[in-house]
Amino acid sequence: MGRNLTKFVEADQPVKYMGGFDYALVHCPRCDDMAIRRQCHVTCGSCAFTDRLRREPKAKPVEPPQIVMCPECNRYVGTYRSDLRLQRLRCRGCGWAKEPAANRPWAAPKRNQWPQLWLETDFRGKSLWARNDQHLSFLEAYVAAGVRDVSPFNRTIASRLPAWIKSGKNREDLLRALAKLRARLPENMLPAR
């Protein structure tokens, strides 16, 4: 009963929503050192890598439709575009037919093109991550607090944390994992104590 538990007051936190964190610390795609992602733009201080990330893939140019003529009797059969699924083409004069090609086997979707977060670790099979040093400080304060005064509505960061972070039984192990994440930060990003 003699434990000294701190109190977490969500109203005192500088950032209330995930959108309030204006940058994220990520792995540099070139040198795998720490880089900063701000508004879809990645900049690495170690190798001077910079890249404008695209939110949407570039649209492929649409090919004009091709007129298909029957190779047997040289009559008009239909139109064909390579970006659309080929329908069965049949000549009304001689009966020549072109069947659609067999569907390609399903391929796994490509992984998201965003770089991996710098402050990310595995915690009992789950991903524990922080976007930047402010987010990490928020998580440390929340986990370390014994009494948590949070908003009753589902509109803040603390209300959307997973149950395994909110659970008091994981407190010590989570604090150790967050300390490991804190150790990954460079010296100039460490908080003044």
C-alpha cells in the first residue's frame, strides 16, 4: 500500500490527438539511420537522403481502345483495351472467336510504402511504437501513472490506447520497453531531467 503512484491528467498533456504530432521518426530507406518524416517528406541527417512520398500511386496511362478485326474474314469484331478485362470476341460472319486469357493467380498486396518507425519494438507479440519523442513521453507518463484521469469520450489518444497498454499488470514491463525506445533517441532529443 505504500507505493508512490503518480497521477496522469490528460487535460495537462500538450497534445491531445494523434494529428498533433507534426513529425515522425522513421528508418531512412537508404542508410537505415534515423530520419524525420514530416508531411509525407522524409529527410535523413546522416546521408542527406530526401524523398517526397506519394500518398497515391501514379495512375497508369490509359491506352486507347484497339479495333479488333477478324483474321479470317477481315470483318469488325469489337474493341479491346488492355487495361480492361477482355470479354469474349466473336465474329458474326465466320464464327472466329477469341477467348479471354486465364486470370492471373492472386498475388499478395505490396507492403505499405511508408518507412518503418524508428521507435518501434515488439512487446509480447504486439507492436509497441511511438511516432516521436513527444509521443514517447506521453506513453511513459500514461503507463507510469497509477491514477489516470482521462476523458470519458473516445476522442483522445489515451482513450484509444489498446487494453494491454492500459492494463496495470504490464506496467513494469512496458516501462522497461519504453526505456529501450528512449535509449534509441539521440542525445539532443532526450528530455531534460
